[in-house]
Amino acid sequence: MDNLSTFPLELPADDKPMVRFQNVTKRYGALTVLDNLNLDVAEGEMVTIIGPSGSGKTTVLRMLMLEQIQGGVIYVDGRPITHMNKGGKLIPASEKYIRVAREDVGMCFQHFNLFPHMTAIQNCMEGPVQVLGMSKKDARERSEELLELVGMIDKKDQHPSRLSGGQQQRVAIARALAMRPKVLLLDEVTSALDPEVIGEVTEVIKNLVTAHNLTIMMVTHQMGFAREISDRVCFFYGGRIEEQGSPAELFGNPRKERTQQFLSAVKSAD
Amino acid sequence: MSYPEFLAVHGGRYLDGIQVTAVQFLMAAALAIVISLIMGLGKLSSNRLLRWPAVAYIEFFRGTSLLVQLFWLFYVLPLFGITFDKYVTGFLALGLNLGAYGAELVRGGIQAVPRGQWEAAYSLSMSPAKRMWRIILPQALLNMLPPWGNLIIELLKGTALVALIAVPDVMFEARQINGSTFLSAQAFGTALIIYYIFARLLVTPFMRWLERVMSRKLGRA
Amino acid sequence: MEWRWDFTWEIMPKMLAATGNTLIAAGLGYAIAIVVGLMLALAQRTPYRPVTLMVREFVEFIRSTPLVLQIFFVYYVGPQFGINLSPWVAGMIAIGLHYSAYLSEVYRGGIESVPAGQWEACRSISLSTRDTYFRIIIPQALPPSVAGMGNYLVGIFKDTPMLSVIGVAELMHAANAIGGQHYRYLEPYTIVGVVFLLISLPSAGLIRAFETWVRRKLGMT
């Protein structure tokens, strides 16, 4: 473990991105997946992460939500979520601390992972009621608003098994938003969908980006979509950021060779 | 005497036996379910202090025979000052023994729930207890029901052993009737038929109904 | 109540001898079960519907009713019709039949797991039914069946105490006799428990190893 005293206990007000990965390393056993990663995401920014499989791009999202790291510190809204403050020093955080800190982060998965024994609206209400302690009435109101937002209000009393993939994913987005996260993670949310329903989900995401000031980190293979709505695109290769920039820069004028190779391979696959 | 005559004369005793068997069965089932949950969850725990006792319990009760456990509880435990009445000893042994088998079914059912469900519940920052109780266990329950059906039938069959510690269940009555009439085929045959009816016409349809209800609740009907 | 080691050593020879009987009883019963179980499984696959239905119900009947009751039935029914069976013979018939029902289900599962294409291949070279089963299907049905067969071997071993109720001189019977004779049940019953534990605990690992060996022998790893 590196010297934790070199990391700030809290990010200063004038240098407070919504998400900061500082010198973050992630290993699975002997395999180093992410090596000394430094990445900032500003408030309200929409960052898309692309790259070949094994590049570590999904791991970036998973470290914010599901996994532990072996090096560095991750900050959300200025406060560390991987470490906690004990007597003025940073120490590795307890399970409970991490879980509470991660309340500010929401995640949507490739395989939706809706709770099959609950209806759409119950799925959305679950977090607010059980974790945030909201009353059922308030949670229901909020969930209905969100289901309205994603266009699924008329299916609110259906079980996931009755919904198509695209519909399930939209409910999953509503469920994540019901927790009012500061950061939303979208992990290949269209990769498991039939081509004809991808559009319903990308529409919803587009809406979220333009109408709400939500900080979003997205991993996707949908290059056209990424180009259309991202503020910034990061190309990952071999556990590091190979290149990043605005969509116009990265897609239109990739500077690194690996980026060019990847983009041309993806284009020919389309 | 013909078989209908036999039933007319001795039917009442069988009915008494059925009542006792039913109570033993239900009490043992309740105990087994509770123990299965505790031990099954315990074995899955990442905490050694919870896991090792659970593993030890399961291996011990599955590794020794029900009859031996029953006799041990009935004859040996009193020597240590703990005496239960024979009815309690009966369903206690049954529940403790079958709870060990049930624990493995609970464990298997939980492990069969897709990992994505754990991740989704975690992503909503649900506490481990809420996660297990509200998300994982309901789904695990449906996974577990078919093998639990078999286990419940084993439980029913196991209740017959309490006759050996003089609990007046169906088998006890059958032995009594055999002892006094020597009509073994009728005496034991009737008992066999009673258990068969219990199992095929009561327990199995009930478990299938339970599976249907749970499937519907999970939206899978 | 204190554990008495002197008493323990005193009764150990008798208990060990009885353990031998237990192993013989389990072995013989299992041997019967393996063969009869296969017959029952194959009988359920004949094209004659009345036969398959009857066998099916018979198997279900045996699986749904208590073994101990079946043991009593076989032992006492014989004399009612003039056939006197010794406890050993009656016990072997009862326990062998009981477990043949379980094993027939294991075989059925194994046979059904063999891909349909295998049957078609046999037909395409006009292989006789007998050769189809014994040279092609059953060898492939064996590896998936081994785990189930192994579990029932352990099961039959743990069920041998039930034979004590009709006087078969196995371990439980010896413990009962010694306990009644010396008015001390603690050591005998505990020894019985320990013996069972010692034999059944390593069995899970042994069964797994055996399954691997079978797969390798048949070239199916």
C-alpha cells in the first residue's frame, strides 16, 4: 500500500471534481488490471470510456461501486470513498463506511439485474424505502416520476419477466435514479439488447444528459452514441488511459496509433 | 376377517396414530426449517466463528444415523440431567437431523441466485441483512423448493421412528395391532398405505402448489 | 454421569464385531439394490404402458413409505402366509428393495442424460437392444450416476440400525443389548455414533475420487 499521507483527507473547494481517481491500482490476484490511474470527472460531465476487452474499462466503473482497490484513493464529491478519516489520517475504510459512501453513486448493469420478484415500481421503491428510509408514499411518488421520465409508467405494475430487454433497462435506470445519486455509472447498458430496442435506452440517457446535471460515466461499444452525447471520451488500453479528449478530437482526429487501430476495427465491425 | 372388517375394528387406532404422526411431522418440519436457515446461512458466512460451527453441525448430523441420534437423545441425554418428554425428543431428533440436510439445500439455493442480483442490491447500498432478506432469499426459495419436497417426504418417513421410543404414532399402532391380531399384512399394510397417501396425496401436491405460488410471486408463472 | 473408559474397552470387541455385521448388511443390501434398481429402471423403459405404470407406482410407493415399516412388513408378513424368514433374510430383502427404488431413480436420471444422438447412432448400425443398453448407453449413464450411487451407499450404511428392530445383530442391536445388560447406555450409543461418523465423513471425498476414476476408466474425462 502506498504512502497514504500523500493523499488529501478531503479535496479543497477550488479543486473538487465530482469523481477523482488518484494513483489508483487494481489487481485481481497476480494480474494488474489498472495501473496508477489518474482520472477526474467534473460535476455534470458525461464521460464515456471505450477500449478493447481486457483494457480495464469496466473495472474503472466497478471500482467506484463494487470492488476494492489495491493502491491510491478514490474521491467522490471531494470525500474519499475507499478510505476514511481516523484521527486526521487516512486509513482503509470499513465495509460499512464504503457502503454508505457509495450511496452517492448509482449503477446500471449490462444484464439489468432487476429484482424478479418485484414489479417495476417496487424495484424503484426498494432503495429509497429500505436504504434511505423514505416513507412508502414518498418513495412511490418519486418512483412514478422517474418511471414517467423513462417512459415506463404504464408498465409500473409489471414484473421484469413481462418486459423486453429495453424496457427492463429503462426501469433499471429509473431504479438507480431513485436513489438521487450524484454520479451515475452505465456499464455497457446496451450490449445485451437487441438492435431495435437500443434506441429506447439511448434516448433516455440522452434525455438525462441534456435535461439534468447528472455526472455520468459510461462504458459502451456504441461509438456513434458516445460521440453524440459525451463531453469527453477516454480510450483505455492495457489498464491505462491511452488517449482522451472531446468526441470530436478523439473520434475525428485520434493521435495515438492504438486509438486509430481500435476505432478502425470498430468501424469495420459496424 | 375381511379387510373392510379389519378397518372397521381397528380404524380408530390408526386415526389416533395419524394425529400423533401429523403433529410430530409439523413440529419437526418447523424446527428443520429454522435450523436449515441458521446453518445454511452460517455456512455461507465469511465469518469463521459463524461458519465452523455450522459446518460441524451439518457434518455431524448428516454423518450419523437418525435412529442413533434419536436413541442418544432419548436414552443418553437424561443421564446428563436433560430429560425431554418422548414427544419432544421425537420431533427434536427429526428436526435437528433433517435441519442439517436442509441447510445444504438452503446453501445451494442461495448460491444459485445470479451474481447480478447481489451486485444490484449492493449498488443500491442495501445492508447485508436487507440484501439477504429482501432480495436473495426470496429468489433462493424458489430454487430450493423441488429438493425440499424430497426432504419433507424423508421427514415424514422419519416420523415412523418415534414409534421406537414409544410415541403412539401410526407405526406404533400398527405394531400393537400386529402384536394382538397377527394379521401382519393388514396391520403393516394399512400403515404403509397411510404414509403413502400422506406423501403422494398431501405433501407432494402441497409442495407443487407452493412452487406455483412462488413462481407467480417471482413473476415467472 | 461420567464416561468410563474401562467399560468402553470392555465392550469394544463386541462392538467391533457388530460393526463387521453392519458392513456386511450394508454391502449385501447395496448389492441387491444395485441389481434390482437397474431392473426397475429398465422396466420403466419398456414399450408396454401397463408395465411401466405399475413399476413406476411401485417405485413411488417404496420411496414414499418408511423403511422401518417396510422391514416390519417383510419380516412379519412371511409367517402370516407360512413363509418363515430369518431376520437377516427379511432385512436384506427389505433394505435391498427400498434402496433399489432410490437407485432406479438415479439410473433413470443417468440414462436420460445420455444424448438422444447416441440412441440414434445405435439404431443406425442395427445394434440389438441388449447391446445398445449394455455396451453404449449404460457406460455413458454411469459417470453422472456415480455421485448419486455413492450417496445411497452411505445412506444404506446409515440405515442399517433399522435392522436392529427385527433382531439383526448389527451395531445398534449390539449397543442396545450391551446397554440393557449393563444398564449403561452412554458408552455404547456414543461409540455407535462415532463409528458412523468415522465411516461417513471421509465418504464424500472418496465418492468424488471414485467418480473421477470411473470417468477416466471410461475415457470420458
